[in-house]
Amino acid sequence: MYDVVISGAGPAGSKCAEILAKSGFKVALIEKDANWRKPCGGAVNSRIFKYYPQLRKLNFHRINKMTIYSADYHKFGYKWKEARDYSINVDRLEFDNVLRNIAVDAGAELFDKNISYDFVIKNNQKIGVKTKSSSGIQEYRAKIIVIADGMSSKLAIKSGFKKKWKIEDIMLAKSMIMEGENNIDKDTISLFFKPFKGYGWLFPLEENKFNIGFGTMGEDNLKYNLNQIHNEFINDPNIKKFIPKSNFKKIWEGAYPIPGLGVSEKSLYGDNIMFIGDTAGFVNPISGEGICPSIASGKAAAETAINALESDEISAQSLRNYKLHPTIRKIARSYKLTLSLLDFCFENEGQNFSKMCKMAESDDNFRESIVNMFLFSKAPPKDFILKLNSEN
Ligand SMILES: Cc1cc2nc3c(=O)[nH]c(=O)nc-3n(C[C@H](O)[C@H](O)[C@H](O)COP(=O)(O)OP(=O)(O)OC[C@H]3O[C@@H](n4cnc5c(N)ncnc54)[C@H](O)[C@@H]3O)c2cc1C
């Protein structure tokens, strides 16, 4: 019998497992496949060092500039060298395994190649997780169950707390890791917004590698074919300037959905169960930045579970403290505001976004707010909205 079973050893699950194990609790961390590379741009902001100071010692590719382009290729740049800590660009296969190993070193038991597919039920109560592995069906019983297995979570649906995602409530994104001679500034991540709900990205990695991707959002998921639009993006003359050669080696590609509505506040917890990370909507609804917010949710859930286990009170009433956790409230509030700007940004075939870029060029505070919103999932301040409205 475990204290906590966590389904999914992505960033959210690994952080949750690590904190619980460090506090002496018996944790089972279930993972479908530690050799799976999560489709991702891999841009991780500097907040990561708050959660994982030890990552500074590893050689992840450092970033300290960002350029945002509007649909008409109006751009503004932002450099934060000296002003704030560096961010990193990572390969998710390596990154996720680093975080998993940290959880294991803290004492969590990792069960790889286990696909969780249902709950163990006794007296109408969820008392564990059932998995399929090469050695058959396994059961991991625990006092508290944490669902951290991302957008494809079977358990989230089985739990009755979540419905299947609707296509207009998600982002669809495809990323590709390529290698070859290029003109990409090694310190800079670039985002290219479109006249519809979508944007492309170009993120440098070490040596001659880079991550190039495209995502669509909301109702525009239905209007655009992701593979086709990703291909068009790579071959766009404005992008070709960065990658002019044709002899690129494609190292890897993958596509995956991203939650697009912000934190699902109504279904974050129940009797002895909590939902964290992508499963629970911890992703910035405009930029798709979800690694640090997912880790933050994993930490908040672990802290809630520790209090619940110590007081032997694991009911929904006790786990409500997860939803009320200051970090969770802050992220949920910030995403609500960000989401309210989404339609505005993409209205008028991208003209509004273009105006935002122009304002950002001449107004330092405004520029800082946009970068905070995209890269650090910080809610825009009130005067940001006022300034935008006064321009329209
Ligand atoms: C194309 C794309 C680009 C992105 N780019 C960025 C970016 O640049 N920066 C950023 O911050 N965010 C980005 N994101 C979002 C980011 O990937 C997620 O928000 C983040 O990975 C969420 O972490 P998580 O732990 O909640 O879920 P995940 O990372 O999805 O982890 C879930 C884990 O559960 C496992 N799992 C799944 N099903 C089961 C099962 N049945 N049983 C057991 N285990 C299971 C998976 O193998 C995985 O390890 C991007 C997303 C996509 C799709």
C-alpha cells in the first residue's frame, strides 16, 4: 500500500512525487514510457531554477532574448541578460528523465512501461490505479491518487471529473527537431503570430540543432491542417532567412494537443484524488507555456497531500486546499485574464496583434508585460488592457 500513487511521470508528476518522497511518504510513480519524447518546443523559463536549482549545473541551452513577430512580420525584441535570470531550451526526452531521476533519488518508486487505464475500486471508493505492463495487469493501491498523465489521460475521463476535450477547447501543436547550418540567433527564441489563431516558433538548441513548430487554437484547429501549415511555415520565405539551406536532417517530429481554456477549476480534486499539469489545464492559453505551471501544480498538490496524510483526512473537503493553494489561485487568475485577451489578439486578421507589437517597440512597460504574459504566464496589469483599449 502506497501513500500516494501518481499516474504520469511528466514534469508535473515527477515534481509531485519528489516532494512527497522527500517528506518520507511512500510514492508509486507510474509511467507509460520513459523513452517517449513529449512533443514540445522545450522552452523553459527561468522559474525552473526555483523548482530545480540543480539544473543550473547541467548544460541545457541558455536563452536570454525573445523576438515576437506579428502576422505582417512587424517584430519587437526583448533582451533580459543582466535584468533577469536566463531561461533554457531543452530536449524533452532528456529533460523529463532528469526530473524523473530526481524524484527517484528522493525515494519515489518509478514503474516504467506501465499504462494506467482504470481505478481499483472498493466499496464505491477509488483505492488505487490499475496498469497494463508486459508482465500483465498490476494494481497500485494508495491513500491518495494523483492524475498527471497529460492530455491523453484515460483516468481523468474514468474518474467522472473530466469530459473528453472538445477540439475547439484545445491547441494542436507540432514540433520538429532539426539539425543543420542555420542563421538562428543562439540566444533568442522567436514566435511568429498569424492572422488566424495560430503561431509558429523557432527555438535554438545546442550545436546546429533547432526546434521548429506550429500550433493552432480554438475553432481554427478545424480550419487548418496542422501538418500542412507546419510545412508551409518551414518553407515561408521569412523563415527561410533563418534556415536558408535545404540539407537539414530531421531528428524527430511529433504532434500533440495542449489544453486551451486555462485551469479547470471545477475539477481539480475530489475524495482522495487530485489532477495536476496538463490534465488539469495548467497551460498558458495564448503561448502554450506549460512546463513550469505544471511543475507548480505538482508542488501544490504534494503540499496539500502531505497535510492531508498527516492529519489522516483525505476527503474532498481536505483536498480542496489544493484549489485554494495561493500558487494555484494565482495561475488560475492569470490564465483567466490571458484567455480574455485571446480573441482580441487574433481579431482583425492579426491587426490587433500587430498594433500590440508596435506599441511594445516604443513602450518598455508594455513590452515587459507582453514578454511576462508569453514567457512567464504572468497576468497583464490593468494599465496594459487600458492602453490596448485606448489604441482601438
Ligand atoms: C507541440 C507542443 C509544444 C509545446 N511547447 C512548450 C514549450 O516550449 N514550453 C512549455 O513550457 N510548454 C510547452 N508545451 C506544453 C508542455 O509540453 C506541457 O504543458 C507539459 O509537458 C505538461 O506537463 P505534464 O507533466 O502535465 O504532462 P506531460 O508532459 O504530458 O506528461 C505526462 C506523462 O504521463 C505519461 N502518460 C500518459 N498516459 C499515461 C498512462 N495511461 N499511464 C501512465 N503514464 C502515462 C506520459 O508518457 C508523460 O510522461 C508544448 C506542448 C506541445 C504539445
